[in-house]
Amino acid sequence: MLDDLLRIFLNPEFYAAALRVATPLLLAAMAGLLAERAGILTFGMEGMMLVGAFFGVLGSSLTQNVWWGFVLAAVAGTVMALLYAVMVVSIGAEQVVSAVALNIFAFGLTSFLFSAIFGVSEVPMQVPRLSEWDIPLLSQLPIIGPIFFQQMPLAYVGLALLPITQFVLFRTSWGLNIRAVGEHPHAADTLGINVFWVRYVTILYTGLMAGLGGAFLSIGQLGTFVDGMTAGRGFIAYTAIVFGKWTPIGTFLGCLLFGTADALQLRIQALNLGFIPYQALIAMPYILTLLILIFVVGRASWPAAYGLPFRREE
């Protein structure tokens, strides 16, 4: 068994798979980080990813073009985010309750629409899916070539989000506004920063990227849709933000950690080790999520106005 595990860790394809698995988490979490820094709980990313997964399949099926699937997924995720923004920013509803309601709504909506549009069949439907883009020359490099430069396009986007998010959050006036709104929204409002606008934009951006992340699961990897196929990845993306203590680098590493854990359990399943139930292997990333929430959240330092509605007259 030890030899088999060693071969897994010495194979560059394992790390390439880990990056692919981490890509939907990166897309959602790196965008959700901005909303979190603006004081918005992003627990609803699960629902945004799920509608993205479904509408990505719908768009790919109707047009027979995978890119239109991603466009429709991004729109669907943004619409879900707009619904959430209206509840928690405009109305000032409790964010945890609103996020849970959004996730339940997304599950029911996608399940109903999938059955109504595609029907029920024993044979899974297949739609056009995304293919890998090898970067010339770089993809031929030993070790790092197969890991970083033989990936799907959205994997490159996920990698690029780290420097982009780091720069926007800490090197631009927009990033300063986001951080000010998350820490002291009333002081930010006094300085002329539109708190509602900042929170709306960051939530909508989160929905757009979470929708793309969900579509990556459906038309980027499988080419089909299954009820509840996000399987808690929106929650894991949120956990990655907490793990990273609301920083771009930490969040990025958290996504890679969860992606590696998921890719590892798939490789171990392939070894067909009879003494380890496959259910335990499937649960491994979620157990890791639970442990991080137990041991990290208590010591985490979130924005001062985190989860609190803003009322100008208060």
C-alpha cells in the first residue's frame, strides 16, 4: 500500500488532477473573498454553483456549444446572487437564513427544471464539454508542464485569480473601499463610499464566478448534470476562505488543499483497497472541512461588520 501511495505522490498527473478538482473552488472562493471582506456571508455559493452547473448543461445542450453554456451559467449564477443581494443588502435579512434559503431554492429549482426539460432516463444525458488547452512549449516542460500547462481554460483563470485578487484588494482604491465597508460601513458611508453599491457588486461578482465554477463541474468535467452535483463544494469554497483567514493567498492555498484531498481519495479508490470503505474515502474532503471549521474558525478574525446589515440612519 505504501508503494502505491508513493507512486501517486510521485506522478505529476496527480497534481494536475488536484488543480482540476480545485478549479471550481478557486473560481467561487477567490470571488467570494471580496464579498466576505465587504461584510457579506457567502454561504449561498453552494446554490449559485448548483444553478451554474444546471444552466451550463442547458446552454451547452441548446446551442451545442460549450462556451454558450458557460455564458448562461454565469448569467444564472449572477441572477441568484442578485436575489441574495436584494435579501441581505436592500432588505437587510439575516444572512445565514437567507443563504440557507437560497441553497434550498437552488436545489429544488434545478431538480425540477432538469426533470421538466430533459425528463428521467436510466442513461445519463451527454452534452458538449470543455477540452484541455495545452500551452505551446510550456506544456512540454518536465513535471510542471503537465501540472500547470495542460489544463482546461478555466483552470488558468483560477490560477490567475490569485495575483488579480491580491492586487485589487490591497493595491487599488476599490479594494480599499471593500475593506472599509467590511470593517466600518458607517465610517465608509460618511467618507462618501456607497456601501450598498460595493456590497452589491461584490455579491454579483461572486455569483458570476460561482456560476462558472458550477459549470466547470458539469460541462467542464462530466458533460452532464446530476441532482445536487455540487455536493457541498460551495460550502468547501466558503471554508477555504475561513481557512485562509480572509486573505487571497490563504484562500488560494485552502482551495488547493481541498482539491488535493479530493483528488487523493479518488486515486485511493482506484487502488481498490478492500479494508477501507469507499464511503470513508468519499467523506475525506468533508471531514477535512469539518476539522478546519472546528479548529480554525474559533481563532479566525473576520471583518468587524461581517454578516451585519447596513442601515444609513443607524
